[in-house]
Amino acid sequence: MNFNFEIFSLVVCVISFLSLTFFVYKKVPVLSGLPEREVFPVKKIKKATEEKLRIALKQRLHIFEGVLQKDLHKLRVLFLRADNRATDWIGKLRERSEKRKIDMEDHWKDLKITLPIKKSK
């Protein structure tokens, strides 16, 4: 019985080897007709990575431009408010200056009226 098992396994191995040899012999012309290609496609991976990176940068640039636009608009509003406040302060200072100028003129007029001017002979 042990002998039959050895013969059977030997027959299976020989048939398997012959069938593999037959398939390889039949497929050699087809395999030789295929174009050569890299085992590890570095160029294809590099090109795909560059394209994905380019798309991601465009999307990030678009987002960055939106954020920049919002920030610049807020900064513009801030500067306009500061300019408006400075203009108000300048207006108030002018009013005070005019009021003091009028008060000083009135003061000198009062002094001229109250103080007698002595004429020399």
C-alpha cells in the first residue's frame, strides 16, 4: 500500500510538471509579444503624485485666496473706521481751536475796553 502511494504521488508530480511545461511552451509567443514594462512603475507613480499634488495646491490656493480676501476686507473696514474716528477728532480739535480763538479775541476786546489808554502829551 505504501508502494502504491509513492507511485501515485510520482505520477501526479510528473503530470503536473508536463502540463506546466506545455502551458509555458504555448504562451511563450504571446509573452514575447507583450511590451516590456517596469517591475516597479516609478514614472507612473511620480506622475500621478505630481498631478494629485497640483490639484491639491490649486484647491488650497483657492481656499487661501478666499481667506485672504475676507481678511483684507476686514482690515479695510478697520482702517476706514480708524480714519473716520481720526477725522472726527480733527473736527473736534478744530472746533475747540476756533472756540478758543474767539474766546481770546473777546478777552482782548474786554481788556481794551476796561483798561483806559493813557495818551501821552
